Amino acid sequence: MKKSLAAAGMIFLLMSGCSEESDRSSGKHPSSMGQYHEPYLPVFATVVNGGTSRQATGNFFVRHGQFVSDEAIEVMPGDTFTPDLPVLIPDGYEMRIVLEEVNRSAEKPKEIEQFTADLAEETTVKLPQTEGKLYRYTIKVYDAAGEFKDVNYYPLFTSFPDYHAGVALIKDEVKQGEPLHLVIHNWGPNHLAVDEEYRLFERNGDDLEEVRIEPYNGPVAAGPAYMETPWSMKELRMGQELDSLLLSVDTTETLLVDGYTEEKGDFLLQVEVGSNDNRHSLYAAFSVDE
């Protein structure tokens, strides 16, 4: 179960712990990594997506409900991107594609690739291997008579080398059986996947012993209807089904964690964050009393 939280005090707590000094002092079990990161990607995304809002006609492209105006699509360096396209593309239609590298304001474009296509599988582009670059993918559609039908602009960026994030517990002293409220904040610039298969360690002095947690076998609430699109960024997510939580830049999420406070003692909760191919462990310490 998860619930969004806009808690200034908790964000301040995470920010105060997200520094180079705190990372060094926390040794092998940090609660944060990196530092505050200026969230300029939402501005970049808003500019590019604004072009779609102003110029799209709705005569060809259909959004599937996952688009957010201030979010960009993250692509691993050297990986590919394919746009949203209808299942059936009418005969004779032509799609004109341009991939450009741009600055933070989506200005000063530098053309990477330009081509035309009439099949969906031909619209895929491979992004450069360079980390942390911003791109605008433009696709314009024309019918068999050469008349303009529709346009989409996609704000893309290649993953940056570092993550900036922190975890904390709303309460670090709880009673037996009391659920934990885990707060995670992502300063970006990358999206942050969160693996909700946590590990628990009991602390005995300087020693740690992993505590086996029985898997939850109760009812699971059905999620919303979901259609895979480029905005899903499934390849970044964690878990066996690559369906984990994915935090965009400068967002906070609170997760309700059950079943980890059955015994008395001092514990560390290990949370894996990052991406499916680039995992990092963060830790939240807590104690359980009767």
C-alpha cells in the first residue's frame, strides 16, 4: 500500500541527511546519496510538451493517460526510443522524424538524425551513448495527399551517471506489530525506481543478521488499468515484472510497510533504489519495543 505525502518537515529531514558529509559518516549503511539537485528537467519537459499541446490536432496520435506535461522520458544511454503510434497506420501515410539535442530550455537544437517512415517499426531511434543529454524527438504525420495530419514532440534525456535520493522513517521507534511509514524523496535528475521487496537486518552491536520476512499472502488491491507506453519507462523499473514504483524528479512518496516489526530489537530496513540495471541500497534504522 502506498500513499503520497507532501510533508515539508520530512523533506527537510531528508535534505539535511543528503550531503557528502552524512554519506561518509553513515559508512556502509547510508540513508541518502548525492546532494540536492536543481530540478530543471520539468522546465525542459514543459517547453517540449507545450509544442504538442499547441500544435497537435488529435487526428492521428492518441495519449494513453500516462503523459504528464512537466515530465520527460528517460532513456538509457545508447538505448532506443519508439513513440506512441496507433495500431493501424493508413496506407500512404508518411511520418517525418527529427531527433535533436537541445539545451535545458529546449533551444539551440543540434540535429542528430532525420528520416521518413511509413511503418511503426521504422520510427525507432537509437540515442547517443553519452549520459545526461537532453533531446527533442519530433514526429510529423502527413496523409497520402501530402496534407499535414498531426504532430508529437517528445522530451527525452539519457540517464545521468548519479542518483540523488534519500529515505527516512516517520517514526524510528515503534511498537511490535506497528507498520512503518517509509518516506522516499528523489531529487533527480533521473527517475528513481523503488524495489518494494525490502530486506531487514537486526543490529547486535557492530554485527548485522538478516531477518527472514514471510511473504505477504493476503488480498492485493487491483491497480488502475494500464497500457504500456514510452512514458511508462518500464525498462527502468525494478521487480520481477518490471512494474515497480518510479519517482520522477523532485517528488516524495510515502510507503506503508507491514510485517517488519514483529520482534523487539534494533533494526535496519534496506531499500533498493535506482534503476533495474543500476541498483543502490539505502537504509533506515528503527527500534521495536513492546
